[in-house]
Amino acid sequence: MPKPTPLYELQKARLESYTHAGYNFDLERTHEYTREAGWNVDDYETELPLETPGPPEAHGSWAAAREVLRNYTFPPPGLITGIFLPDQPLEERVMVLRGRFLLFTFWFGVRIGGVTDERHTLENGQQEQVWGYNYRTLEGHFERGQIDFSVHKNLTTGRVVFRIHSFSQTGRIRNPFYWLGFKLFGRMLQKRFSRESMKRLKAQVEQMLRKGWTSPSAAEAPPVQPAATHDAAQQQMDKATS
């Protein structure tokens, strides 16, 4: 009897299969992806614990939210789990998303399309610090489009918010049974993902602030996660598959 393939190796193979996969939508036409053209365009926002005015605090809610976003622990695990190599730079990260719906499990590929780390001026003249990233759907995904996650701090008021912005449309689904299921429930699950992600990120940030945590200051924080060992990557993948 052949020896079973370890879960880590299965997930590694899935990740490698998406490394060179193309996007399933045209990046040159994103300006055309509007509600009027038949696309879903969504915006969500939730308040996070207030900080004192000025740059993000080293151990405040803005920095905590950034860590949660980096680790991709905020999506509802019963719906979506992200699998990725922990030592891969965020800007180059490819993720396999495990989606669960009724009795089915689906595997999709996405790639980080850009990381934002900037300070800009609002219409009222106040400044805000923004950190976040987007990921884009790859070939084989049931949807096509992009989703942006970002945390914002108003440097004048200390207000901190987490935002999700996305544009999407049902992709090509060859299996008619899956197509029907996604047609009936896909939009509902999409909204549930965003709503629950909002709640989970806020709860995780509040828990980090209550328990206390250590993190580099905003100016010193590395742009990527620390390098991980093979064992750490295996544990992350095996946990996501359980």
C-alpha cells in the first residue's frame, strides 16, 4: 500500500500550482468593473479602539490590526481559511483559500496584488496613516475580482477603522451543480465573509489590547513576517486543513 502523502506536501503542491497561475480577470479594465456593468462592489467599515492623536501607537489598535491582517486570522474559519508559507514576503504571497459550503470543500488560489503603507491627506485637511493589502483571484476561482483590507488612523482625532473594499463577479464554473449552488448562495456567503471578518478582526484587536502584546513600533515594523522554519510552515498548513 502506498504511503499517504503528508498534509503539508499536499498543501505545498497546491501552493506551487498557483505560483505561476494568471488572474481570471483583466487588470487593465478594473475601471470598468462597476455595479452598472454587473459587478458587485462592496464597502465595509468598523470602528476599532481609539488611540491618542499622532502617529500609530507601538502597541495600539492600529498596530494590532496590522498584525491580524498580516497573519490572516480574521476570516471566519468555518467559511474561509487561508493557507500560505509563513516565510514568504507579504508582497509576493500566494494563498490557497479553503472554502467550505454545506458538505463541500473547495480550494481556490489568490495572490497579493499590492501592499499599502502610506500617509495621506483627507478632504478636510487632516492626515491619516493607512496600512493594508489586496488579493486577486487566480484561474480556477469561482469568483473573479479583488478585495482590499486596510486599517486607517486619523492622526488628528486618533480614530482607527478597519475597512474592506471589493469588486467581484461570478467566474467560470464548469460543474453545473457547483454553478447552481454558487448562483443561489454565493452572494450571501460573500456578504457573510465580510461581515464576520469585520467582527473577528475587531474582537482579536480588543483581545490583544486587553492581554497586552509586544510589537515593533510603526516606524520599525518589518514589511513582512519573520522567516519561518519548515516545521512552522507545516504546522500552519496542517492546522488549516484539519
